[in-house]
Amino acid sequence: MKIAELRTKKPSELTELLAHEQNDLAAARRGLAAGELSNPRVIAQHRKTIARIMTVMSVALKKEEEK
């Protein structure tokens, strides 16, 4: 998911999306350990998406503190 898409979402949606991505990452890691994951690149994609979500949440929090 692109960062521009994330910036348009509400904080509650971001929190929900973050939890979903973290669950997907955990499932992908389990799949890799079990040898069921066909594309290990998925793990990196989930990690980057999680980082993007957390960055957007952090920026939004700092903007609120400045006000």
C-alpha cells in the first residue's frame, strides 16, 4: 500500500490495518518456517507496509501535539 493512500485514512482505520498486517506477517513467517510459503518476498513487503503505517501514525501524532 502506498503512503499517499495511508495518509487519507483515519487513525482508527490505520490501527486496524496495522493489526491486520502484523497478523499477515506472522502467518507468512509461520508459512516460511513450515516450508509452505512459495514467495518469501511477501515477508519483506509486509514489514515495509507496517513501517509505512507506523510512520504515518507517528507524523499524525506529532501534528496533533504541535497544535
